[in-house]
Amino acid sequence: MVEDKIILGIDPGTTVLGYGLIHVKDNKIKLINFGIIQLNKITNHPDKLKKIFDRLTAIIKEYKPDEMAIEAPFFGKNVQSMLKLGRAQGVAIAASLSFNVPFEEYTPRRIKQSVTGNGNASKEQVAAMLQTLLNFPEMPKYLDATDGLAVAVCHHFSGGTGEHNKSKVSGWDSFLKQNPDRKA
């Protein structure tokens, strides 16, 4: 079966939200676009959420992605920041679902591991690897854009199996079903 799909990757944020779009055809990845949604000049949190929804809706309408991947929130020390980030993520997910675009979540560590081979890689290392992989000429001003792109690439490399679906493919029963020749 020939694979031909567009994946939208999202690095959620309430100051800067990064996004990236890739086209996967016959297991080859091609960069479509990547960028940011700048939110730092908006002081009211609900207005930031509306801007995220409106911009992502426009991106989804323009590029018609088949799937969306989003970075899962990580547990930090500042609870208020986490709540705001979770809301931004929820609005991004709502935008995708309003167009029936399925989504999957990936942890920051898994995204870095998938792209660079190192789960502790820096933003700069992730961006450099993506620049090599997708052949874009210059680094963006905000690495949130390459972070969004990294989420899309991770989704592809992970076969679309993120945090929501890992229970479907984890455990010995699943392993044995996928690898019957390994059973003793």
C-alpha cells in the first residue's frame, strides 16, 4: 500500500506556538511549511486561545492535513504555566477534531529521541538534524517552529503510535502477535 499523507505537528505554547507540516509519500518525507503563531503581545489568556484556534483552523483549511501530532505537556514546577499550556494544547486538539483530523500525542523526550537518537537533545540539536533531514536553507528565528516540525517527523517515524495508542502495541501479548517467529 502506498503511503501518501500530510502530517501537521504542533509544539503548543501560550507565548509562541510552533507548527510544521510534512508530506510523506512512499516513506519519503518532504517539508511543506513550518512557522510560529506569535502570542506574546496578547495579554488576555482567552484571547490567546482564540488566536490559536483561529490560526490553526486556517492552517488546517489551507494544507488539509491527514493527521496531527502534538507535543504532550510535561510536568513542571509551575502549576499555572502547566494549566495554560494544557489549555493551548486542548484548543489545538479541538481545531484538528473540528475538521475530523485524527491526532496523537508524543512526549518531549520521545520526540527528541525519534529525531536525533538522544532523548536529552537540545532544541538546537533537534533543529540541526531536521535541517539535514528536510533540507531547509536557514534556521528560523524561533526554534519553536522546528519543534513543531519535529513533532510531525516523530509521528511519521513512530508509525502514528503515540501516547494514546501505546496501550494497543505494548506488552508481551502485542509483541508476540507482531513477532510470532520470536515465540519459544
